[in-house]
Amino acid sequence: MAANLRLLPSAPGAPDGGRATFRASAPLIHPSQLTTRARGGVGKDLSEGWCLNFAVGCTHGCKFCYVDVINKLFAGGRFKKNPAAKHEVQEKDWGEYFRVPENLDEAIEDTPWKRWAGKEVMLSSMHDPYLPELAPFARSILEHALPAGVHFCIQTRSLLVLKDLDLIQSHAKQIRLQVSVATSSLPLQRIIEPNVPTPTRRFSVLRKAKEAGIPTGVILAPIFPPVRVREDVIGDVEAMTQALATIRPDYIYGESLHPRGQNMRLIEEALGHPIEFPKKFDFHVGRTFRRLLRANKMEGTWWPDHRRTASST
């Protein structure tokens, strides 16, 4: 799922104090595991086996994010010639490291986009493509790739994607625009997604995209078990599905909170208390998700934890 990014040392006296800076190499598109099980993935259908990541780290700093463990896992190989960068990724918490390749414009130009004509690529699997620092590059990628026939699943929690709605609308048959929402509870959202727009504003992105004739999707994830600031899990899922009923996205996915790497430590530190998972929580909240969608005459796909057996989920 990682992009083709490598680190080169900065020149002495460089603005970043001599720390390693990123360089990207073309092509920017790489194989992804976020696809169907038949294609060797984890069954999430978020691309046709391809992804495009163009930064390392994410300033959203969502406490539950699974990506940090992947960055730390591959830091030893990716940054083996750059001890400072390896240390930065491995020692800092998610949301505290973030790097953009210094030659990203060049890598965009050098990527042979037509090679992926007709293929759906996830933008992006390891960071939000519409972070403030990345939004201009995201538009440049679309401007190069869409005329070449590349299709995209754009996955974001940012409102900045609305600035590109004109471009996306002009290639609507090649796009599905998806947002992620973990909770309808503002007290919980402010703790677990400290740098992300409110759920209502993210739902408004879906609504505007739908009105523009763009295929839309939503991921209700990760759905948390009961916590002090939001005890009522069913009420939370119900509020989100009712909001979706007024939008009618083309794709709806759901997933519960899964422990990965350091995410449980970060979540519990932010909440101020341990999390307890009710017995077979994943199974029961998945059943609630499907029931509430049916009640609103919608259909969706629940993603069980692929690390567990069917009997335990």
C-alpha cells in the first residue's frame, strides 16, 4: 500500500536543518491490498488493486488510524540509509510526523498514467489526499491522470475536495468520491479525530457531490464500542444512517474499531480511560449496521476484522 517514496539527505544548511527529505520516483501508482479477496486483498473493494500515496504521515492525526503501524513496519527498509527519518517515523506518534516529497511535481509528470487507463486507483490509502499541504498536488494528479483514462476512488475526510468538484464532475464516470465518518457524536469526534471537520460537514461533501452527479460512497468507520462520552452505540449508528438516508450514497461500507499497532494506546490516552469491547462486538454492531440500512431502504457492506475467524466476528 505504500507509495514509491525514498529519502535522500538534505544539503548542509538546508531549510529543514539538514534532516532527510523525501524524493518520489515514478510511477506513483502501486499495488494495493485494499481490494477484493479474489485479488489477494482484504476484501474492502476500495480499488481494482491499485493505490496512489504521495506523502508519509497524515496531519489529521486520527487516534484510531491503522496506517501508523504500516509506516513503522516498513520504516527499516524504506529509510535504511536515512537513520534520522527512520527514527522520526518509528519514535513519533501518528500525526506527529509528516513529509511530502520535494520532487513530487516531477514524479507526477513522469508517471505513465495511460498504463492504468480503465483501472480504479485509490487516492489515497496511507494519508488523506486533501490535506492542506497536499490538495494542490491532488488536483495536479487528477489533471494528469483523468484525461489519460485512470479511474479513482477518492477517499477523504477533508472539505478541500470541494474545490476540485468542477474537475471531478467533468470526469464523473471515472470517479467515486468517498468520505469517512466514525461517529455522529461531536464529543467523541473531537477526541478521536481532533483535526477533522465535523460529521455534518463531511456529510455535506457527499450531498454536494451527489447533487453534482458524481458517484459517492461513505465509510462509517471505525465504529467504537461504548465509551464514556458516547455510551449509545446503536443510537450513534442510527443517527449516521438517518443522515445517509437523505443523501443516498452509491456505496456504503461499515467497520468497527480494530486494535492495530499503537492505536489503542493513543485512543485510551485521549479518552482518559480503557476501552472494553462487549462480547462479539464486531458481529453485533455489523448486524445493527445492516438492519438500520435496510430500515432506510439502503444496502451496505460490513467489513469484519480480516485477522479474525468468521466464528469470532
